[in-house]
Amino acid sequence: MKKFVTSALAATLVAGSVLATPVMAAGTQNIPLLVYRTGPYAANGIAIFAGMIDYFKLVNNRDGGINGVKIKYTECETGYKTDRGVECYDRTKDEYGSIYSPVSTGITYAIIDKATHDKIPVFSMGYGRTSAADGRVFPYIFNFPSTYWSQATAIIRYIAKDLGGMDKLKGKNFAFIYLDHPYGKEPIPFLDIMAKKFGFTYDKYPVPTTSMTEQKSIWLQIRRTKPDYAIMWGWGAMNPTAIKEAASIHFPMDHFIGNWWSGSEVDVKAAGMLAKGYKSAAMHGTGKNYPVYTDLKKYVYDTKQADNLASAGDVLYNRGLVNSAYVVEAIRTAMKKFGNKPMTGEQIRWGMENLDVTAARIKELGMTGLTPPVKVSCANHEGNNPGIFVQQWDGTKWHMIGDFIPAMSDIVRPIVEQEAAKYAKEKGITPRSCS
């Protein structure tokens, strides 16, 4: 991808970080992207950020921007490293900061206090700190359409349905394979709560970030314990390694379920037919069979502007599309209140908090079936419809199976509020009123 960096800006670069667009011109909406196209998670990052960028190009080329305001995106390479992500945030926030989508739980955690102080929203779509769903305590952090805890409850609900009912969970044993990283550890407290409530047990198998491709001992242990299901919270090279190792011990693949960061083409293609039957949670549709792709072809692909055309239609590319669509709609919502001009971080926060992407609006965007409706509020930054779809690999591509699985919000929300209250007490925050 061509990178344009002004000489003045280039002088501020440090090793490993690149800012990739000119300084924001008057009348443009600049959006910083904390990308990772290098390092052990590069294959994932390349796809998801390509989707984000191509959607911004689509809006610019097809619509002339957001209500006439062109989008300028600015890349800063993090390598998926938290310290570099913070460094990128600090370097871009004053000149470029309007809204951040780090696509990293570690980076998200690290910039929560900074972004709140700077009045810049952080959109951690389906990842990050779950308790940030309480907008009274976390006014600038948004994690719709569903949090890790909600996803965990929906996965357990799906397994229960597969077994024949919630009562059938009692006495079952699961294996939980997770990246030994803040992201991988995020659902553990809630799995503990559900295990106690529903009477199942689960064994933890952490995978170090420094040895993601060394899992033989883990899967030999799983072969001995013979869990009823395996659940994976993985990322990067960990996922294809786990899937291949599961196949090598003949673990039943239709009883192996990953979360939505463990369910992309990058994760299964290396195993191919050996991965047949493997399932994962999903927050959106797969493939290219959506009207938005007709527009992408006309306005982005055919004009040779695609960021990474090989990724188009892949799960993570679609996630990037959806992420940017939500950001654009939030900015558009903010403009209804503040006028058709570049929005500040504080104004975009208002747009995020008043976001209401209806089924009718999704149809207008050409995304029916690609993403479900979502409505955000002051108190609820997770959105009003948390849950998952389930997709299954047939050896060559993903297929959506079954209906939407709602989260157990009656269990999740009280814990979200408890944890948010603890955070507020620790930080000396007085929760705002949303009445």
C-alpha cells in the first residue's frame, strides 16, 4: 500500500511506527488506525484493517464523504504490542484523534484512562474491557454489539442447546484453551460464575504468546481428559495450531468451538479438510453475498484502490467493514446534532451513544444479513441485542448455522455494573446519571 508521509511528520517517527496519510486538511474527518501489519498477528491485522480502509474509501468515492466531509485515515503500526499501541495513541491523539478502534484488548485497556481524559471515544467492537459496557462509568468506551462475557454466555447456551437443554450442562467438563494475554483471560471470571451456576467444570489451558505454535502437550492432556467440548479464546498463530493439533488427536471438531477471534479463514485454511466441522462464534455474516460488495467493486476494487483485495469476503475483512460502517454512522448521527463538518472526539462520543442502526438503515447500507441492528444508550455501551451467531467450517468455507443465540444479559449486566462500580471506586470516579 502506498504511504504518504509529510516531511515534518516523518521527522517525528520512531522505529517500527509509520503514519500513513498527510496532515488533516480543513473539512476532512481524520480517523487514526492503530494497525498491525507486522509481527505474529499480521495475517489477521492485514485482513481486518483492509476492510476498515476499503469502507472509508467507499464512502469517499461513492458518497463524497460523510455528508460531504471526506475521511482521512492515518495508520500507525503497533505490531499488536501494547506499549507501541500506547505510543501510537499518544503520537496521533492531538492532531488526528477523533475515534480509535485498536482491535486489541491489551491496547484498549491501556488507553481507557487516557482516552477518557482526552475526550476521545474508543470503539472496541466485541473485545476489550467488558465492564466498559456501563456507560455511566466509562463514557468514552464502547464495546457493542456484544462483550466477551456476553459471548461466553451465548457459547455456553449454544452448547446447552446442542446437549438438549440447560440442565444437561450439569456434570459436563470443558477444555478452555486461551491466549495467555489480557484478551484470552477476559472471560475466565465469568466462566467461573457459569460453571458454579450450571454445574459444569472446565480445565484451563493457557497458551503463551511467545510459543503459540507449541501446543502438543496441551492436546495430549486433552486427549487424556476427554472433555465434552473444547472452547477456544485464541488469536494469531495460536488458532491454526490448535485446530491442527485437535485434528491430530481426533478430537470431534463439531465439539470444538472458538470465539469470534478464533473463526477466520486464517485460522482454518492451513488445516483445510482436517478442520471440517470446527465451529466458532460470529458477530456478523461471512462471504460477499451482500449489496455493499457491488458498490465496493464499482468504487474501490475496479478503480484499483483496494487495500488488500485478496482478503475481500473473508471473516476479518467483513469485520473491518462493519467496524467502519458503525464509525461512519456514529459520525453521521453526531452531524445531525452538531452540523455537517468534521466532528471532534466529544461530538463523536455523542454520536456513538445515540447510535441506532435499524434494519431499514442496514438495508440502505447494503449490509442486510452482514450485520444485525444495534442501538446504544448512555447506560448501555454494549448495545441492546448482545449475542452470537455460530458458523461452521465445511473444509473450504464458512457457513452460518442455526439462529441468533442471545446472551444471558440477566446474568451479565449485574456483574458488569458491579465491576464498573469497583473501577469507579478505585479511580475516584463519580458515575454520571443517565436519567
